[in-house]
Amino acid sequence: MMKELIDLKYQASVTADKPGEVQQSVKTPFNKSLDDIEMITIEQTDSVVRQFSIYPNGCYIYSESVAGSARIRTNFPIEEDENGDLVIIEPKE
């Protein structure tokens, strides 16, 4: 059985004081409950945190944070709001 590849073509960087403590928010306005998100911790050490999140609407977010910064990659477009926070935008069909 062939699996579909996930294209995480959108990316952004944010500030993080230390791994896992991102200063800017990453908002997903299409998601109403944290219980609906499948969160997979790939690696968590004192120097790095890598996570993969799966949303019920087909959004996938990979995040990797180290001291000083974090990188977010997703298959949905990313915009910055007026507060400097990142907003993941659900594509319109």
C-alpha cells in the first residue's frame, strides 16, 4: 500500500527563550478543541523539542524548537497577524 506524501511547503521561524517555550503564538482558528489534535513528540531533550501535530481537517504541523528560535512547517498557509503571532490558514476549497 502506497502512502500519500505530506508536503509541508509553508514555513516560518519564531522566537523561543528555550526549547518548547515559543514567544509568539501559533494560532489555528479552525480548531476548536485541543482534544481533536493528535500530538506526537518526536524528540524532547534539554536542547531540542520536535513535535508533529495532526488536525482533523488535514492540517499537519511540524515544529522544531531550540534555544533562541523555533521553526514551524505546515501544509497550510501561514500568515502573521497584527500582534506578530503566526496564524495557520485553512485553505478554501
